[in-house]
Amino acid sequence: MDDSIGDETRCPCGSGDVFDSCCGPILAGTRRAPTAEALMRSRYTAFRVGDVDHLNVSWHPDTRPVDLSIDPEISFIRLIVHDTTGGGPFDTTGRVHFTAVYRTATGERGTQEENSTFTRLDGRWVYVDAT
């Protein structure tokens, strides 16, 4: 995991909050994501900092890949959340439409746009799949 993120570092998810008040506790497992969007932001942050454990734990076991790795040639640089449907504290399902901006090792920029589906499993939000 990226050791350059500390108490006062702005969270990579783009919320504007500091890491230790935003995605940090979710990645550390000391706090559950209260919404589907919060989980999606924590997963983006996990991709950005290289936290494969969080990605595995936050992925629904029915759709989680057997072997998950993060491509070292891709660096995520910005997250844009377009819309959310459901996924609130009292919902059981939710969708988040977002775009992740990245840079490749050769310096090329790209985007990954998704409509991600989330559900509650044993009282916590998990990622199911995306289109």
C-alpha cells in the first residue's frame, strides 16, 4: 500500500476530506462504508494505493475473481462520480455511475467509465459487477 498517504493527506477518492477521515478507516476495516458510493470511492482508492486486500473483501464472493491483481502499468489520477441510484444507508442495493481517469506507464491518459452495482451482504456494502 502507498505509504505516502497520511493523516492530513487529501483522500484520493476526491471527496475533499482527508484520507484518515474518509477512505482510510474503510480500507483498514475499522469502519464500514455507510453507502454504496462510499464503498465505490474506497475501492477506487484501493486501486490507487494498491490495496488488493480491500478489493477482495469488498467484492461479492459470487462475482469476485479467483486471482485479483492490480496492473502496475496503470496509475489512477482522478475520480468523477456522475450519479448514484439507491445505495443509501437504508437501501439494500445501489448503482454508482462514475469515470476513473488514469495514466499508463508510457504517459498516455485514458478513462474507465462504469455503472457499478452494489448490494448489502451480511449488513455491509459489497461490489457485485459493472457495465
